[in-house]
Amino acid sequence: MSEKPNEKIEKTQVEGILEKGKVIISNKEGIEEFYNNSYIGTIEKIDKGDEILILEPIEVLLLCERNRILLWEDNDKNKNLLDFESLLTYFTQFDERLWQKYVIYMDLRKRGYIVRTGYGDGIEFRVYKRGADFEKDFAKFLIYPVFEGNPIELRDLDKISRVAMSSRKDLIVATVDRLSKPIYYSVKKFQILNKEESIE
């Protein structure tokens, strides 16, 4: 199918505001595009029924890499426009494992999955089946990233596997190798035998 001569090819770039390690979008078109069409961000109600979109660092990096978001140093348009490397450096002060988490996040999205933030306690992401509606459907997978130099405590793995089983979700342990390639391990069932042991 050929494109019409006057058809707009490039997607709109949306301005955001950096605040406390996250980004706020107040532009209604931006909220519609990012949240409803791309499943990115979290809606938050503010005064008079208005809404803003809160973006997590990995979501900001994704949008920056796709040239969809505009952010300035100190939120001042007279200063430098922040690029991917600048944003990665900025956000890494809040999370030193951000790059590895981003590699996993990007890989899952490229595979066509809807990826949302997790529950905490090490569960970084909830992953929905392709084509799911994350506001109505339930996540299929819980992603627990493990990084080199940070061993998994068996009691933690036991706790997380119980959370996954009780919520009828598949637990996936994800890691990133030295070539920045994500690797996934499915944890079907786990029973703790020795509470003092740990595994890499």
C-alpha cells in the first residue's frame, strides 16, 4: 500500500517534565498516544478531573530511543535537550541496574508483549499475552530479574514463587549476559530446602 503524498509519516514528539526520577506528561494527545495506543505509563488523577501520565525511567528511555519524547536539562528549554545517554546517566543515580532492566524490557516489547511495572519485592515486570488489554485482562508472567554479582536468596525465590502460584501467573527469572543479551528461565515450582543457602 503506497502512502498518500501529504500523509504525515513521523509521529508527534511530546514534551515531558522530569520530576524525582520519573517523567510527567500532561499533554492530552501524548497521554492518548502513549497510554492507550502503546500501553506505556500510569494515569494519575489531579485537580478538577484532569489527568497526567507518569512514566517510569525504562519507559522514558524507550520513548527517547524512538524519538517520541522531548526533555530538557533542569526542565529549561534554554538548556540542552536530553538524549538517550544523558537520560540513562540521570536515571541510573536512582537505580544502578537500570540498563540491565531496560535490556529485558526492550526485548520483551520487541517480542510483542505488553509490559507493565511489577509488584515490587524484586518482581520488576508484569507481562501480558500479545493482544491483551492490560486494563481488563490479567498478566500471564511475572518477571524477576537477577544480575551478575547479586545472588538470589532462596527464601526470596521461595516467597516470589509462592506469589506467582497464588496469583496463577508464570514466574520467569531473567538475566542479562555480558553481551547485553537477555536470558529467561521459567520457574514452575520451587520448594525451599535449606534457608541458609543461596544460588547465583
